[in-house]
Amino acid sequence: MRTKRTPTVSVLMPSFNYAQYLPLAVQGVLSQRYFDLELIIVDDCSSDGSREIAGECKRLDDRVVTVFHSKNRGLACTRNTGLNVSTGKFIALCDADDIWLPDKLNIQLEHFLSNDQLGVVHSEASIIDASGLPTGQRFSGLFHRKNQVTSGNLFSELCRRNFLCVPSVVLRREAVLYAGGFDESLRSLEDWVCWTKVSRKYLFDYVADPLVQYRMHRASLSQDPTSMATNRVKAIRVLLESISDVSSRPLASMFYSIGISYLELGQARDAVSAFARCLAAHPVQLRAWVRFCQATAFTLKA
């Protein structure tokens, strides 16, 4: 049963067969120097003992809330389950294989207090491997483009690509509700779609110091290029269907990304169509013309 206490921050932690990582993820959240939080662990029908670990965490700390799916429903639905149970003014995300540093929430909430126009505060992260050892890399070095804009109005930037580290993100509740939560038609990149929708109305801020340890391992969906290309196309299609007034340059970037994804998937005809729409939106793009010709050549050879 829920306690009557309403915390300031609700932390959503989806979990599926991550028993080996879950204890450290939970410890990172519950060891925050900012104490006024609830941790909502939503188990998506795990079979490896994760449920028992979550139950024990709840027994040891009354800030933990547990929800157990009776069947596997996917990451977006699992996040939404946690969101629907949550009560906090702020929503924070932490996957069951990542680790927060102790001052994370303190630092990010100070940013929110200084600017009531902010909807999201995210941060840098250091990369750890499957064993939890530091790799010496940072999230920005792997996922940010050169001169990446990370604060302010990020709609145009987010139309181009996803560059926010999920376990670093804290949102105002009204911001994530404005986005409609997480799109359950997507098997991945539901976070990107959410951020992009949020950016239509809210400003973002960025903490350049690492506040999270982001784990990269074989089970990470982000390590599967084919799945990522397929889901990138689906995610952008969802955005195009839900946002009707995208200006020419962001629109061109979205179709360019679709075209690149189709090339990665070996679907040259679809790539030609995507690059054509990219150029129709913004014709002065050398790289798009090059890719259009490349995709056309592949189609003619087929």
C-alpha cells in the first residue's frame, strides 16, 4: 500500500531481468543526499529474481513502491505504469542497470529552482562496462555531435537526433504529461519522442559534470544497429504524425535521418523517397543530394 506522504521527486525505474544490476541502481537512488523522493520499481514480468530483489528493497525502505506486470509489456508501457503510480512534482528516470551519483538530484533541482521555464534538466554521464568498471569514456563523447547544443530551446536539435542520457533526465510532471507520457507503440526511442514533444513548450538545461554512471553492455538495445535503425524510422514517423507544423529545416533533418536509416536497413527505394522529401523541405543540402544519388544508384542496381 502507498504511504500518505507526497514526495517532491518520483523516480521511475523499469526493470526486466536485470537482477544482477538492480541492487546498485536502487542503492544509487536511495543514497541521494536529496531525501524527499519515492522510487517506483516496475518489474516487466522478470524471470531472474528481480521481483524478489524489488520486494526486499521495499521492505527495507518505505520510499520504495513496487509494481509487477503479469506479462511483458515493453519499456514504454513500463515507464507509463510508473508514471501513473507516481505522485511527485518532478519525474526522474533511472534504468535498472544504471547508477546515480549522490548529489544528482540536489544539483538538478537547484537548476529548476533558478528558472521556472525549465521543463527538463539532464546531464553528462560517465560510461561503465557490464562489470561496472569505468571505461574512461563519457556519454557526450559517444552520443553528442560536435558543438552539440544541450540547453535552451532544443526542438530543432532533437528533431535531428537523440542525445539525452535517459538516467540523467529529470522533468517537471506537467512537462511529461504535456508530451502524453511515453508512446507505447515504440519498442525503443520512446524517450526521444517524449523529449522532442516536451521541447515544443519547455526549455532544457544541462549539467556538464557527470551525475550518472551509464552502463553499456551486450543486452543494451542501443548496441543492435538494425533494431535501432528500424525503431528510429518508427519514432520519427510518430513525431511527424503528432506534430503538424514542423518548419523546413527540422523537417528536412527528420527525413534525412529516415533516409539514412533505410540505407542502413538495405531499403534503397524507401531511402530515395525519404531523401526526396528531405530535399523538398530544404533543397540546399549537399549531403542530402549525395545520399539521394547514392540511394538511387543502389535502386538501379537492384
